[in-house]
Amino acid sequence: MDANTSRQINQLIRREVVPATGCTEPACVALAVAYAASLSPERAEYIDVEMSANMLKNAMGVGIPGTGAIGIPIAIALGAVIRRPELQLELLSGFTAEQLREAEALLPRQIITFGLKEDPSIDKLYVEARVRFEGGDEARCIIDRTHTGLRLLELNGHPMHEAEPLPASPSECSEVILPTEPSAKDIDLTFDLVYRYATEAPLEEIEFIYEAALQNKTVGEHALSGKFGHGVGRMIQSEAGQRLLGSSPLTHMLSYTSGACDARMDGAQLTVMSNSGSGNQGITATLPVLTFAESQGVSREVTTRALMMSSLMVVYVKQLLGRLSCLCGMVVSGIGSAAALVYIMGGSKEQSGYAVKNMIGNVTGMICDGAKPSCSLKASTGISSALISALLAMEQEVVTGLEGIVADDVDDCIRNLAEVGRDGMTQTDRKILEVMIRSKR
């Protein structure tokens, strides 16, 4: 691999694997409000947030860190109070008790409204926040394409930030970490590029992904010490879980990974290393791989390269699928994990490709019905399927191009998955949101 290609991939993965506190969708909503609110020292008199269907779906039912509350209103209120957009996706970490009280006091004043942005031209990841201040000024912020992608920031109609040109396609999305960061087209990944970079890059260049996995493991360990969400991870390690499921590499993978998702979706004030804008994807791309590698006693180098393979595969699939879709992110991270598990077991590149095909032939239809505590159940499904897919691949068993949406070429197979999730399930996505809204009235 030439030095320029390696450099581009390294820049891409470092931008996509970043810290996030709480679910990234409400964090993104809070960030948009914080950007707008930061433009004036005056108190907010009225706050309105419109968002795409996928954003609304993912922000409705998830716990907000450190609040004991669920959903969008408290995230909006915290953004209006904290007013520190430079914190990016860590905006909802470390706020004071006084700031929380101030945010909670906004809710009964009924100055906050939010809803669906009815515009078919917007991206699936879109948030528009308007803040009117007591002095009469009005600020507006738009974040789209990525969870920190600042597209517009204006005060009284005057631009306060020079917007970058919109990317031409999902594969060209770039994360805007700071308003001054230049836009650049990302390298278009392939399975070959992912595999070669993970297995050939200098170890010191990719060592950060091992540290990211350790950070996520601390969240899993914390979850197993308390009661969070549905307690899937804790249940697996309970007496009943051990008696019926046993103690094995799979149950260790399940307990740590599901536990971390339990804590995150319940609103624990813990920072995880996210992937492609999703904390759960970051968790499920790293913890199954890390815990399996530990159980097999492989070297730190093998573990690090496997973690890079899994994490970069997630970025690759999301380039084609888009940040938000009707497909559950556990499908995507499971694909990355399956390829990496084969590598840990000493399998070949071809066998890692087999594992990818086996995953796509199995769990493609798992829907995303929003971020919520039960995401940990879906994590356990993805992890189980990843290990089965990898074990089959090690036996030279693979779902063939004659079966379903699977294609003989692994890149074609991933493109088929993305086409189904990105385009084919658009109507399903709308129906899911409709059902969610109706059932919660």
C-alpha cells in the first residue's frame, strides 16, 4: 500500500472513531442548540428544533446522561444552557448540578418545541435549531450529513460561519470537528483496502484503536457492576445465565458488549469511542473483538490489527449505507467483527470475506426502530451471528451468490446490502417512525 493511501485511511479512521457521551442523536440535537444559543448572552425566549425522520426516531426514547430523563426536550434544554459547542459530541458530559437545574426549569415554561422537518431534499441526518432571545435576536443552526457537520450558523440572518460545500455523495462525507477545519473528500474504501491497511499498516500508526477498545471495555465493566437498561450484560453473567448459557468466549463477548450498550442507552454519564457517528457501533465494533482476542491469548499486535479491521469495515459499510438508515447498526458492526474474528483465529483474507457474506446472508433485515435500552438485545444478536459467521468461514462454508442478496464478490455484496438499507427500506423507515409516534401518544 502506498504512503498516500495509507495516510488517507489513517486520517479517515481517526476522524470516525471519536469520543461521545450518550447517544449521538440527542447529543447532536443538543450541539445544534448550543451553537445557536452561543451567539448571544441573552436568555432564550423560544427554542424550536426540526429534524429528519431518522434523527427524530433515534432521539425519542434514549436516556440522556446524568439527567435520569429520556428523550429530546431535556437534550434541547441542556444545549441551551451549556452553550459550549466546542465540546462537540461530549457536550452532555460533565455539566454541573446547577446547569441541570437550569435546564430542567426551562421545560415547564413551554418555550421548547420540536418536530419533523417535512422536506424530502434534506439528508437523513439533519437538525435545524432556532433560538429567539429575550432581547429580540434570533439565531439559527443547521447540522447535517454528520453528527458534527456544521452546515449553517447565523444570527439575525447574517452568517457566523462559512459553510463548506456539501459532499456529492454519502461516501464523501467528512466530519467537521471545528468550524475552521477544511473539507476534504474521503478515500473510497474497498474490502481489499480495509484488509490490507489493517494487516500491513505500521503498528504505531494504528495503536490508538486498541486504546479506544480499552476505553469501551471500561464502560462494559462499569455496566456489569450496576443496573442499567434491561441488564442484558449483567443477566448473562448472573447465576441463571451462567447455568443455562455457560461461561465461554461467546458469553464474555455478549456480556461486556451488551453491558456497555445497556449503560449507554440508559443514560450513564460515560464516554465511549464511537464509530461513524454511533456510540453503539463503536462499542460493538471493538468489544466483541477485544474480548475474543483476550480469550484466545493472541498478541497485542494481532488484537490491534483485528480491531482496526473491524472498525474500518464499519466505516466502509457506512460510506455506502449512509450515517442513518433503516438497518440496525448492529448489522454493520457485526460484519466488521465477523471479519476480524476470522483474522484472530488465523483465517485468510478470503475467509474473512466469507464471514462478511455469511453475515449479510443472515441479519440484513434487522430494523432500526430508534436508539433505546433494548439496543443491547440487538447487540447480542449481532455478536452471536458474527461468531457463527466466522466459525463457518473457518470451515470454508459461505453463503453463495446464488442465495438472496449475497453476491460472489464481497464488495458487490456490501453494495447490495447498502442498496437495500439505503434505498429499498425507505418506506419501511417512514412506517417505523409513524408507528413509534402513534404508540407513544
